[in-house]
Amino acid sequence: MSRPVGLAGGRSDGSATSPGIGPLGKPATRRGTEAWLLGFAAVIMTSALVLVEANQEQELTWAIVWYGLAYFGVFLIAHVAVRRWAPYADPLILPSVAVLNGLGLVMIYRIDLALAAKAEQIGTTHTGDAPKQVIWTAIALALFLAVLILIKDHRTLTRYGYTCGLVGLVALALPALLPRSLSEINGAKVWIKLGFFSIQPGEFAKILLMIFFAAFLVSKRDLFMSAGKRVLGMELPRARDMGPIVIAAGVCLGIFVLQKDLGPALLFFGVVLVLLYVATERFIWVLLGLTLFSVGCVIAYSLFTHVQQRVANWIDPLATYDQPGGGYQIAQGLFGLGTGGVFGTGLGSGRPETVPAANTDFITAAIGEELGFVGLAAVLMIYLLLAMRGLRGALAVRDTFGKLLGGGLAFAIALQVFIIVGGVTKLIPMTGITTPFLSYGGSSLLANYILVALLLRISDAARRPRKPQKPRPQQPAIAEQHTVMVQAPDGPGGKS
Amino acid sequence: MPELVVQLTRAGFLALLWLFVFAALRVVRSDLYAASGLRVELPGRRDKQAKRPIGGRKTARQLVVTHGALAGTRIALDGRPILIGRADDSTLVLDDDYASTRHARLSLRGTDWYVEDLGSTNGTYLDRAKVTAPLRVPLGVPIRIGKTVIELRP
């Protein structure tokens, strides 16, 4: 058994206390690992803040240390709650979120400083977004705790599958049906304006619909497995089984048409496809869905001017650089990434504010400029870790609903990051969608913390030692007693 | 700030970010071994418990049905006793007219597996010998129960 890990792991494992399994063969909860990684996240956030302040020539005060400690404290509350209500949850999910959220906060604050300086030059003032984002983070963590405490077992969600689906659809459709004055910000009709703040119900609908699809697929799984006609050597599903996917495609395209927003449509559709594929293990669904989606894209391209514009901006952002709604934003983002190069300009030394919407859609361009390829790659690695740990929980959990929901949620994070980072880096056409945890936006942050709470719940169920295992060893024990009787033929009552 | 400090902090922060990634990956690596509760020895920590079975003769890992209606069936041995018979709660449920409801049991003692007959009508045979008291089962030796033949494999 000379495994290649022996080389790398031999020295470190000698001193490591307990990797996966604690004493007595019980799976370790690994909450200690989570605690120190959260501390690490707070250190990263604090040092990022120090660098921004120093490079922006702000006054360095002890207040920064307090900010860092406060950030650690807030996540420590979340950590204690996880210890109490989901002791076997994955130890990496929460620290990854803490790093991303902290880095996002610092970047938003850093762009605030730049925009404030710019506003001062032209004699106006800029109200900062960072304080608002801090409040949103606090609310989001409160919501995270609420979900973790209220949902003791993710399987209870199957009971509310259809309710979730209905509420999700209504939430998704609501901004499209509301009058423009109540729902439109910057040309995207995806908001509900509520006086002081506005929320984006689509972000929450995403999770609700995922719960619905997972519950639906678990109850109707056999319908999709049944074979229909064979066409060209492939088994096509029967027409009536195709209902849900056709409905999903229709709803997505409907939202897309009414809200002028490709990003969420792509996200919903991708997640539904992955859920179908996971539930049935049949690639034909993915093929069918992709065909439907490309047909939808072609139709949308020929019908809507804003789609044509997005595609034109994607193909050559410099050609439409000067036109209104042209490639200016993408080109500026690419210039930012180019300025950053491999190692970046350093936090606080770049000029990320020259990209429009630098703290929302284009925050990855800002990170790419100031931290460079190396820093952006680290951020993407953390996203990858987050999605991977989510998928791992989904693989290990024992019930089908948990598998589907966990897989869907984890995939949603990965797909969302792909859509937005792909848009910023000009891999795919730019679509307005938030970067999970990084970009400024209350709804996105709240929804993603709910998502993470659900992932933690599922991974807790996956790693928790099985309960009925306790009575089980007793049964062989009784059987063993029987053995003792048979085993002693030379004893006093041997022949019976 | 002096230029040197700027450059050092710039590299330092990137190093910090990647240090976090590597710390997380280390947790992932150590977790790989604990996946699904399976105990796989880590290199460097197996020296105490696991030396003997690896250095000495091989231990049985699975039970294979070689003849009979269930031929080809494999059961992984996890240390729990294996009940064989026509009863529904047996580990290996035989559909065989010559087998009894509770026919025989394989159980682990120390590092060896023992077979014992549970008072069956037609008897259990280890190779050619009839099993009357618990007998140690070497690897690859057939156990006959009715029309079924099973073997232990490493």
C-alpha cells in the first residue's frame, strides 16, 4: 500500500490529531476546523481593509481592528449556531462564504472611496454602499440562523413542494406584472420597490423553485424513467412526461421576455436540466433541454434588439464602445483585468471605479484588476470549493430529495459564477446576474445565505452518524449468545 | 507608503488568500479518507493496528457464491456475522429445498472466520467434512449448503 499521498502526507499526518474519524470511530464534527478557518477569513478581511486604507491614503486607526473583530464575532455567532443545530455540517462551507463576503465588503468599500473622490471633484456627494451591505450581511446571517433553526430536517421541505413552487412562480412573475414605476431599475424589470429599499424576488424564487423541482422529481421519478419511442437509436421520453421541462422552458422564456433579463432565465433553466439529469441519469434530457434553449436563444435574438446588442457587445466590445448601451462596460472591465495582469495592482491601488457597475455585476473585474489573475483564481477556487463541498454533501446524504436539492443548490452557485464571470471575461454574452456573496445587493445576499443554510443542513444530515445503528449491534449480540450455547459441546449441558 | 512596503503587502495578501485555499484543500484531503464512514488507513498512522493482517496472511474481504441458484453473488464482509438460510432475515437468503430456515452462520473471531451449523436438516460441509462444531474457514475452501457452494475470498 504505497500510495502517492504518502510522500506529501507522511510528515504532516504524524502530528495531525484526527483527520476524519474521531475517537471510538465516530465521525468527527470538525467544528474546530471551521472555527479557525473562520478566524482566518476574518484575518483576510481585516488585512484587505488595512491595505485599502493604506493605499488610498486614509488614516489608519484602531477602528479597523474592531471592524475585523466584529466581522469575526458575527460569524462566530453563526458558528455557534451551527455547533448547536447542525453539528455535523460541512466545515468548509461557512468559512468559504465568510472569505467571499468579507472580500466583497472590502471591494465595495474600496469602490465607495473611489466614487466619493470622483464625486468630490465634480462637486457632488456619493453615498456609500458599504454600510448598507454590512447591514444586509447582518440581516442575511440572521436569516441564515432562522433557516438553520426552523428547518430541523430538510426532508420536511418535500411536504411544501407545491407551495414552494407556486410562491416561487408568483415571486418570479410579480415584477413582470407590476407597473414599471414599481419594478424597473436600470432597464431591468426584476425588482419590487418598497420605499427605502427594493428587493429582487427572483433570487428567492430560485431557491423555492429548486425545492419544488426536487420534490416533484422525487415523487414522479418513475414517469421520467419509462421509455418512449426510439428515434435514431435514442430513447425519447413520452410526450406527457415532457410536461415539466416544457413548462420550465416556457416559464423561463416568459420571464426572459417580460423582464429583459437573460441571466436568471439561463440559471433556472440550467438548474432544472441538472436536476432532471441527476434524477433520471439520462443524458437525453440535457440534450433535449440544450436544443430547446438554443432554439429559444435564436428566437430571442431575432425578436429583441437588446439581445442583439448584448451579442454584438460580446463579439466586439470595442466596435460599439461609444454607442449608448454599447460595449463600453465590457471593454472597461477587460481593460481593468488587463491592467491587473498576473499579480494585480494591489488592493486600493487600481482604478476599478472606471467600470460602470463596478460593485455589482463587474466586481470580479475590480478584483481582477487589484488582485490580478492570481487573486481572481484564488476567489474562483473558493467558489469551486464551496460548490464541491455542496455536491459532496449531496452525494453522501441518504435520501433522494436531499441529493437532488443539494446537487441543485451547489450547481446553482457554480453556474451563477460561470454566467457572471464568463460575461465579465467575454467568454459568453454579458447577462445581468449577481456574483454570489461578492457583489453589492441585499436580495442576492439574503437568498444566498438561505441557500448556504440549506446546504449546511443537508451536509449535516449526510455526515451525521446513522441513528438506528445503535440498536443494530444488539441483534448480533443476542445471536452471539446463541453461539455460546452451541459452541460448548464439552460443557455440562453440551448435547441438547 | 514606501514602494517596497506596497509591493510586499501586495504579494503578502495574495499569499494569504492562497494559504486559505490550501488550508481548505488540506481539510478536503483529510476528509477524503473519512468519506462515507469507511475506515481507510492513512499512511503513517496504520503501523499500530494494521500491520499484522497485511504482513501475514490475507484476511477474507468477501463471500462469493460459486454454485447454485445464487451463483455469482458477492457479499462484503464487514465483521458482522453472516446468517445463511431460507429465513427472510438471513444475510444470504437461499431459495433451496435442501437448505433449512436457519442453516449456518459465519462469524468472525479475531482475524479468522468460523462456520457453524445451526442444526440444519441436511448439514453443512466445509470442503468434504461435515460441520458439527465451529470450524475455521480458510480462504478459497468451499462451504456446501444444500445445492449452494460459497467461498471466502480476500
